Amino acid sequence: MNPAIELTLNQAFDFLLHVAVVRPVFLWGAPGIGKTALVNRFAAAVGLECVALLGSQLAPEDLLGVPKIDGDCSRFFPPANIVRRQPFVLFLDELNAASHDIQKAFYSLILEQRVGEYRLPAGAIVVGAGNRAKDAALVKPMPSALINRLAHVHLRAHAREWLAWAINEGGIHPWVVEYLQLRPDHLWNEPPKHEEPFSTPRSWHMLSDALHSFGESVGDEMLEALAFGLLTPAHAGQFKGFIKQLRQRHTLAAILKGDARWPAEPADRDVLYFLTQSFRAHLRKELPADESSLRAEHQQLALRAKNLLRDLARISVEMAQTVVGEDENGQTLPAWFLVEVARDLPRLAERRRGGP
């Protein structure tokens, strides 16, 4: 399914508050983006218990129940986990990973809030969720009749929202918070085509829990095992470098102020790489795209940045090249700044273009 509009989790929460109370909603989103947490938050907001069924692990009798002789006929008795006297939120997780027989069994539950002869109590709410086919997740095509019975919402990760939750409510480890404040683009990564960990809000939360468990005395080898076991490999390497520079007191802020220099020792290459990527992200964030929007502070930053690029190139031209070159998404620093780099640092510009 191709998303027309993607909502952040806060926007989707508002959508649920207004739509799910009158019509069933289906949440589409990549693994680890926060679908389950969103539904639990919604259920708490409307004051209802949340009962979750995992579609990928259901058999027909888990939903329809089993027959029992009642006089001259048999009746189906639904499972106890969905029989309630009070209204509740029924969360059908991984609905599109269920077998087609299970998906068909959901028709009357979603449209009529009924399973066989049992009806959900008045005021009950049904919310479904599932991954997308492009996420290399276990999914099955949803029948058009089922699709047409649901209001569909597509979710996207939003670093600012997640960080606000992490700082104010989530109890997320300070190392994780500080890193993602510097590299918010690392909160979420497209699921890879092959089998390897990848960064999501869930995997960062898992890393935070592990770091809390170990404490600040966690060793380098264990930290590396955690990062590479939970995050996109490129993100894991930079997170490792970030922690190392925290411990060694190398910080980008100090380098920008002139209170510290780029680390030049071969053993600090991972720290240098992290600082280089953070430097690039800082310039992309702070320098305006349009030269006509330049103010005095932008000009001062551009001058300082060129001096730092010159110092960085003395240590590693390749590292300096990553600052002024395209990133993996084809994004570059503002064109006016790159023109200044080409004018003031011609050797670096030649290397960036692949020259000798």
C-alpha cells in the first residue's frame, strides 16, 4: 500500500482520539516505529483496557472460539481474552500477517464488533496495525473487503517528538538522548534487504535499557556488542565513537569554540569520524540554504567551518571530503558555502570532485 499522507505518532494519536472512537482504524508502519506504544497510549487516554491479539500467531479457534453442545444445537464460545463486560480497546496487531482465514474472521469483528454470537460491549474500540510489504516483514495481502472496513493511517518517525518523550517521560539513557540530539537522522532507518539489525525508536529504547542495566562502567567491548547488536551498522560505529569522545572529553562544541582540536591519533579514528559526521550535520542545520538569508552569525560559522576543514584535511583528506560531499541520501551542504570552499580550499574541492 502506497501512503498518501504520513503522520507522526503525536498526529496519529490525535487521529485515533477522533476517528477510532467511531470507526475502526488500521495503523501502517515499519517495525519498531512505535505502533504498540501508540495504541497503549490511546487506550490509557480514553480510560479503557487494551487487549492485544497477535494476528501472526492466531488460529481460527483463538478468535472464533470452540463449539459446545447447548441442548439440541451447538454454540461457539469465544475465548476469554476478548470476552469483557466493560468496553475495551481491542488491538489486532500484525493483522496483515494473519492467514486469510483469520483475516476473514476479522470481518464481522471489525465491521459489526461481533464474533459469532458474541458482541463486544458498547463503547469497545477496534484498532488494527501491521508492517508494510517493503519492510521485509511477514505480511500477506489484505482482501479489499477488509481494507474497505478500516480507516488507514501511515506512521513516520519524528525525532523531535521522540526526544521530547525520551527526556520528559521515557527515562531514556542520557547517552542515547545526547547522541540523537546530535544525530536525529539516526533515530530510524529503512529496514535492510538482508538480515542485520537496524535503527528504530524501539532499538534505541532497547539500547537505553541495556545501558541502564550495565551502568556507566560498561566496557568498550560490551558497548560495541550492544550497539552493533541493535543498530544500523553505520549508526552503531558512530555511537561507539560518540561514547569514546564523551569519555575522552572530545566534543564538537569545544572544537567549534576553539577550546579543543580534532583528535589526530590513529587510535581515535572512530572518534574523528563521529565528530566529522556531527560537524556536517551541524552545518546542514545551521547554515541557510539561500545565500540571501545570510546573517552575521552564519558568516562567522562559515569562516570557522572553513578553518576547521583545513585543519581536518591535514589529518585526513577523506574525512574532510565527507563533510563537503554528498551523503548517502544525495544531500549536500548549501551551494554558496561549497563555492566558498572551492575558492578557499581548492585542493579539498578537487578531491571532492574526484580530481588528483
